[in-house]
Amino acid sequence: MATATLERSRPRAGGPSGSAWPRRRRRGGWLLLLAPIVAFDVLFFLTPLGKLVASSFTGGAYARVLADPLVTRSLVNTLTIALTSTVVTVVLGYVIALVLWRSGTVMRVILFAVVLLPFWTGILVKNFAWAVLLQDNGLVNDFLQNIGLTDAPIGLLHNRFAVIVGMVHCLLPYAVFPIFSSLTAIDGRLALAARSLGAGEVSVFRRITLPLSTPGISAAGLLVFIISTGFFITPVVMGGPGDMMIANEIDYYARQLTDFSGAAALAVILTVLVSVIAAVYQRVLKAGGHHETL
Amino acid sequence: MTTSVIAPATHQPSTTAARKGAIDLRQVRKTYGDVVAVDQLDLSIQPGEFVTLLGPSGSGKTTTMMMVAGFEEHTSGSVMIDGVPVDSLPPRERNLGVVFQNYALFPHMSARENVEFALRMRKVPKAESRRRADDALDRVGLSGLGGRKPRQLSGGQQQRVALARALVFNPAALLLDEPMAALDKRLREHMQEEIKTLQKSLGISVLFVTHDQDEAMAMSDRIVVMKDGRIVQSGPPEEVYNHPVTDWVASFLGDTNLIPATVISRDGEEAVVDLAGLGTGRVRDRGAQGERYAVSIRPEHLKFRAGPDGENGGAGELTSSTNLGATIRHRITVGGHSLQLRELSSDAGASGHAVGSAVHVGWDADKAQLLVLEG
Amino acid sequence: MKRSRKTLQPGRQRKLLSLLSLPVFAFLVVPTLIVVPVALNNSRYITFPPGGVSLAAVQGFFADQAWTSALSASMQAAGIAVVLGTVFGASAALGLHGRKFPGQQAVVGLVLAPMIVPTVVLALAFYQFFISVGLVGSIIPIGLAHAVIATPYVYLTTRASLAGLNPALVRSAQSLGAGMLSVFRHVHLPVILPGLISGALFAFSVSIDETVMALFMQSPGATTLPVKMFTDIQFNLTPKIAVSSALLVTVATIGLLIQVVYVLKRRSTARMMPLAV
């Protein structure tokens, strides 16, 4: 169809080559650029998602999964693990963003690369590396024994601590960037003004930098929380049986129980839960008006 | 009300009280790598004096101010406040009020919280700091607006908050960095007068940085013209304007006629010069030495004359007249020079020359300045 | 008159901050950095620090048909994802650039949406969908799924580089009689090329690291490297997993280095991560 349109509007040699024809051809041509992506996303993105939602409403799936104690447990796990990792990630991300913000140009690019290396590395590679470090005869346990903190290896892997370590490592870049951009948005003269008015470095940070970077902190918090609720690999590789999250439950329903409608219901629950929490969070932030300090 | 803003400062020893509010720079130099931003600068601001650093961007005026405030460390030399060296003191211990370009008000704090900031940093009790902040806001005409955030205030109001914030803790002196750059022309002129009045009533020394020569003329006790990190000329506004030492200063401070001149004789007060094509002339001389000289005559000091007059003038042709409202700008070709003559519109009727007609122009000897041609 | 930030910050707190942040930066990089030495360990077990250097594990990896076919499956999926993702993402950015039409926001939303849906939800949706249309048991559904999530990245990087294009340039090229293709080749392509390359790198990286969707849609002939790693890692930490990790880290490092060079040339860190847009 696309070619036919182009054929028809192409000015023929010898024919009247008016200026109106090529113009229309160009305009239509640019809109044709959008057709493939729209068709692709409708076919391979919206249709599968629509089918998923539709199948979640068959066979009493919601009642079934919500009656499953493993599901309730994984929901609680998801919320507590996601919340803990979010808090830790935002705090560590703030430190990194602060250092980035204060670095000179060259140092900044180097540190950016350091932040982006884990971002570019796949989650399995990162989790594998942590498993190597945290295993009973791994580097961390060796270190703890060498400095005499413990006599025997302590179980650092396959527990909730390990899950959070692995998740924070994956999530950090997502926290650094929003915070960094809110820091760079602060007018540098504000700190000068504060110092001329008698503020030391600590006061400048507490009363100027920190309150003015709260938009970045809240954006980072939301982004990180949303991403963390969908973790699947890390609980399996680094967690114990009691650390399974909702994504693992979806996998279990789909591939072990082959209960597709149940799995679909869980997927919808996860999406709705995250959306509701995100909406409430933003509402609360707006109501609180995060510029009320001093 | 006034006394609460300018209550006697208690921070300096009484021995230096005589120099309270003085700022002295001794051979101050600032380099960034190979680039010299400020070169061997000597500058003294007397207590209560309003001194303007005037220069184009890159002249080192802002760097100089930043070194006084303590935000930039000078490479060598010494800075003194109240007669005491402050070279090793951080900004917060220099006790200077600074008003920044675009004011740098804290956007997350109300006007009152902005003004209170310095007092809170000085551990002033809450009730007292609030009272003093409100007094300072009254003083700048912002009574009742203390609860507003900066973004809820107009440009002029924001500037008043910035002023109140910089004054509330009785600083030794006030530093103003292009504080009016963000205001429109009318408001700017109004604020110029207001700041000047406030400064006089407080008797506080001011170091003012601007690239706007009108602003410098309007406000200063003394103008310090800077170029390439050095002071080119320093003096009262009228003197710097009427008697510039170089053609660069003359042009930077406004329109002027520059006529190349050859010195015939000079005694340090007055010089006799040969003005190519305009005969000889008698002009003011400040003894500046250089390779080439010129005479600067401001357009408003060039006058029409009824007839020929041997010295300080000549005959020529009126080539254009442009009415600028309050004044009329005439262009006259005299002896190969195109000169600008500016007269008040109200005076124009009397002379009434037509474009293309022959005219005689001249100037008073004390209104023409011998200066050095640079470059 | 440049006010360098360095001179404005007092030194002591700066040093304290750097000192405090050191463990955090170590936390970020150390795990990634140990992967390669672990892969070159001479022991049959996974240890760090390694006892000695040996290529035995690497040879073992390439001699194991299960691992090499996983590598080949990954490359095929990534190939599909890069080609489709780049074509669709770039054409979306070009089609949306400088144009306003009803429903435009909806199209932008649709293009970006795959980024925000949790992968596990997408994985389940694709799994169901491809079973229902009978397209399972090959690498194609995995490649298509990866293309869906890679497209937004290419769209964002291309859009970022188009931001620097002056629309007047396009009009003036057209007024000079250039046809659509030659406008694209001489005006658009040079401008979007960096974004296109960056986007293709992202697409490759997204696909080669993606695990959940590939896991759901795996079949004997279509088991990608991360899926193989995920399956094995649950039983034991083996040197072959380490070699596979090292391979992926190498790919990541190359991608990152290309970006760093690009950023140093442009003097802007804004484009190092499309998510920051």
C-alpha cells in the first residue's frame, strides 16, 4: 500500500511536474514512518497484554490466587523487600550523585562510567558476582575471618540480606540520575549566598542543597520502587525459599502449575498495586509540598 | 526601626573602629593557570563610600568582588576588611552582605525565612530573629509580604528581599553584583535611587559591580574602571566621564568625539594640540603619557557657534539631524572629521540649522580632554 | 570571569565526602570487576581471589555444546532485536520529530510503554500470546519480544540527537529540490547517526542480558545465555557461568567505552543514559 501511494504521486518524466505533488508526497511519507512502529506495538505489545488481562478474568482466577497463602506471603515480601531496597538505594544514590555533582568534568565522566557499568551489565552477571563474593568461602567471609570478626563462615547468601544487596546493586544507577539532575538544577549562587550569610558547609547542605534536591529524591524513590517490585532473578539466585516475590509467584503459576489465568491475575494485581502506590505517593508529595523547611 | 537594622556592630575590636566598614585590597592578584584574571590590584573603599567596579565582562570586576567576599581565593596580595586582614577567613566569617545577580533568594523559603537565615546561622533566638527580619522587611518597604515565597514576588520585590537579607545582620559592608540586571529600565532607575538612599541613611560602605555605565554614574561616589584585570581609571563619576585618560575609557562611558591630536605643548593642566584638519586647540590635560594622543569631546559639549572663532572649533557642514525626543543628534563634517553634536530639543529652535548648510562648531577648553590612544 | 566550582568548595568537607563515597563506588564496581579474574581462575571451583591464571574454563566453555548453542541463540535474538528495534525506534523518532497531529501523545505513549511494564508481566503476556498463535520452540518469539522492549531505547537516543536538528535545514534542503530520501541521507542521517549507534548498542545490551522473557519462552533449541546461566546457577556456581559472565561484562564494557568516548567528544553527560531524558 505504501509503495502504491508513492508510485502514484511520483511526478513522471515529461508530465506536469507541479510543485503541489512532491509536497504532498513528502508529508504523507513522514506519517508513513509511524505506521510500522504502531503496527508492531499493537500486534506484539498491546495484543499480548490485552489477552493477558482478558484471561485474568476467566475461571475465578482472582479469588483463587488471593486464597493462596503463598501469594499473600509473596505480596508481603514484595512490598517489604522493595521498600527496604528503595530506601537503601536512594540513600546510597544520593551520596554518589553528590560526589558526581561536585566533581570536575573529567572526573565526572569517569565516575559516570563507574555508575553505568552495572547499568550495562546484565542482572545475572551481577548476581553471579555477588554469589561468588558472599558464598561461604567467598571474599567477604574470608575477610571477616581474617580480621577476626568470626571464626567460621557466616551465611551471607540465600537470605533476605543477600536479596537486598543484589537488588540495590542493580537499582543504584536508576536512583543516581534523577537525584543528580535535581542537584545540577540548583543555582550555584544559592550556596554562595548561604555562605555569605554565615552558613558552614553542613548548614548549606542541610538547609539549601538537601531541601532543593527533594524533587530528585522523590522521583528516584518512585522509579526505584516501581522497578524493584518486579524483581524475579535476584530472589531466586540470592534469596532463600522465604524470599520469593510476586514475580516468582507469577512464574510458578505459569510454568509449574500451568495456571495461566491465575498467573495473569497475579500480573494484573502487581501492575495495579504498583500504579496505586505510585499515585498515592505522588498525591502525598504534592499535598506535603516538599519545600516547607528551615 | 532603623536602629534595629544598623544596631552598633559588636564583632570587631574597638581599636579598628575608625576603619569600620573599610575594605582594602593590596596588590591583589588572581590567576587561573596561565590566565591572569586580576593583576596587582590596589583599591581602598573608605567607610561609608559607594564604590563601583565598572568594566566589560572579563575585566575581572566580578572576580575582584568574589575575592573580597571570600568565594575566590586570591593568588597573592592581601584583602582587609575593617582594617584587618581576612585572607584566611571563610566567607561566613567576613561579615559582608552580598546581593547576587538574580538575587539568589532561597526558593524553598519565604521572604522572612530568607531574611532570617543569617540570624539563625548566628544563633539569634527565634523571637528576636523574627522581629529583626520583619523590621528589615519594613525598612525595604515589604511589610506584610514576609510569608510569600520568592516566586510569588515581583522582580523589584525580590531585590528588596535580597537587600534586607544582606543587611539584617549589620554587615561591615555591602557587596552588590549586578543587582539590577534582571529589572526593566524604569524599575531599575527607581531601585537605583532607593538603594542609594538606603545606603546613605545606613552610612554603609558599598562595593558595587556593574557593566552599565549609566548605573555607575547614577549611584557611585567613585567609579573604578577595570579592563583586562587592571584598574584603568578611578575617580568621581563626573571626573571619569568628563576627563577620561584613554580613548577606551571615553568610549566605554558613553558617546564621544575622538579627534587625533599632536601635542605642541603641555603643562600638566592644559595642553596646546594640533588637531588634524581643525587647526590648533587648547584642551584639558591630566598628564597621561602615551605614544599617540587624541582629544575627547562629549557630544553635549560641542556647540554651534554664530561665526568663525580661531581656536577650539572650525567650520563645516551639517550632514544630518536626528530628533531623539529630549535631545537632537546632529552630525557635522569638520575638517575631514565627522563629529557628533547633541543639543536639547528645547534649544534647537534658536540655532535652527538646515541639513546641508554650513555651520560653525566649537567647544570650551575645559570640556575637551587630552587622552592616550590605546592599541 | 569563569567561576570554577573547585575554588568555591572548601576542601575538608569535599575530602570527607569522597572518603565516605569510596565504599559506595566500590560496591558498584567491585562485583563487576571480579567476574573476569574468576573466569580465568585455574581451579575447578569458583574462588576469588583466583589461585592462578588459566584458560581452562574458557576452553571448557567453548567445548560445551550446551553453552555454545546458548551463545548462538543469544546472538540470534539480539540480532532480531537490534534490527527491528533500530528500524522501528528510529522511524518513530523521525516520524514524530517536529510534527504536531491529533493523537501524537498517544503514539509517543505507545512507543515508550514497553519500558514501564514489569518484564515479568510482559514475559507472561508474550508466553501466552506466542503459544496461542503457535509461534514457540524457536528463537523468533524471543527476538520479537526483545525488539518490543528495545525499541523505546532507540527511540529515546534518536530523539535526543534529533533535538539538535534545525527544522529550517530540512525545509531549505527541500526548497533546494532534494527528495525525501536524499533529505534523509544528507540532513537527517548525519545528525541521528550517533543516536542510532547508541540506540543500537542499547538494544543489543537489553537483548543479550534479558532473562525473564527468554526464560518463559525457552525451548531446547532456543535457550539463551542468561537462561542457561540462570538454570545452572541454581545448582552450582561453575567456571562456565563465570566465563559466560565475563563474556557479557566484556560486551558491556565495550558498549560503555563507546559511550564514554562519545560523551568526552560531546562534553555532555546527559546522553549517557536514555532513561535520564
